[in-house]
Amino acid sequence: MIGFLASVGATTLALLAGLGRLMIFAASSLAAIVRPPFYGREVALALLNVGYLTLPVVGLTAVFTGAALALQIYAGGARFNAEAVVPQIVAIGMVRELGPVLVGLMIAARVTSSVAAEVATMKVTEQIDALVTLSTDPLRYLVAPRVLAGLVSGPVLVAVADALGIFGGFLVGTQALDFNPTTYLRNTVDFLTLPDVTSSLVKGVAFGGIATLMGCYFGLNAGRGAQGVGAATKSSVVAAAVLILAANFALTAVFFTA
């Protein structure tokens, strides 16, 4: 019994210690964003990787998700003679939940993994040690630009995903389900409110920051060798996905719980 309690206690303490290190790293990274020196070229490259190059996968995912959502809502609403609610539910579903979450998970799949692998490889090949030798803070040179790119690109990608998801539902609704285009668009615009859009963009900021932060954190703490790089990449994606879903629940509760 004593051994079991000791193992539970040791696991709990290790988990709390890990969370503490992560919080300190997050605070240090956010502080490094606003403190000079600033590396404009690194920020531009990070924005290109996190934002622009992620647009195609986000766009395709959002369009097909919105289209599938319209079909599902129509099929479900038909059981209760409520097919007319398709435009409203597609809009609120994409803007409040599916758009931000899909963008967060796509960033985690594409960006978090690449950032973790890149930073971990730099550590394994002692490039980070070389930066320290040259009096360059890795936190400001490597982490801050990538986290800043995630914070800036996240809401932009979410806005694009929301619009394309609604567009996918619009295409299915007007071409396959015989909705009037003007009525569909009017119902969509009239049903959405400012808090819906605001919550969506705030989630984009949070999810983009979480995704890039996890990639940098696990990359800098990777073990040696190719096995360490692979483990860091895997752990970063898992941690980013779990934290994004947890943050989505917390932010939804903050915005929509009276």
C-alpha cells in the first residue's frame, strides 16, 4: 500500500513540476516577444510557415466540414420538420466551435510537428549551443518569432476557416438541398452575433499560441539523437492537441456561460 501511494505521489509531483516548467517557459516566451532585440527576418519566415503555408489545408478542411455539417443537419432536422435551420446551425457551429478547433488541430498537425523537429534538430546538432556562444538568446531568436507568428496567424486562419466553412454549407444548401441563396445568406448573417465572432477570433489567438509554444518547448527539451527528435515531435503534437481542446472548453465556458 505504501509503495502504491508513493508511486502515485511521485507521478503527481512529476506532473506538477512539468506544468510549472511549462508555465515558466510560456511566461518567458511571451515576455521575450516584447523585449529587444527583435529579429524581423525570423518573424517573417515564421509568419510564412505558420500562416500562409497553412492556408491550403485549413481552407480545404473548412469547406468540406461545412458541407458535411449542412448535410448532417438537414438529415437530422428532417426528422422533426426543421430543415430550415440548416443555415443558422452551420453558421454558429462553424464560427463558435468547428472553425477554431479545426484550425488549432491543423496548426498542431502541420506547424507544431515541424517546429518541434526543427528546434530539436538544432539542439541535437549543437546549433543552439552555438547561438549561446555567440551571445544570442535562443528564446528570443527561436521561440519568440514562432510564438508571435502563431498569435498573429491564428485568428486570421480562423476567420478564413469560418468563412469557407459557411461557404461550403452554402454550396451544399443551395445546390443539393434546394435552399434559396438569398434566404440562406440572410439567415446566416442575421443569426450570428458579435460575441460569436469575437469568441472565434480569441480562440484563434489562444490556439495558435499554444500550438507554436508546444513545438518550441518540446524541441528545446528534446533528448539527444534521432530518437530524441522523434519523441519531441510526437509529444509536442499530442500536448498541443490536448491543450487546444482543453482551452476550447475553458474559453467556451467563459464566453457562453451566463
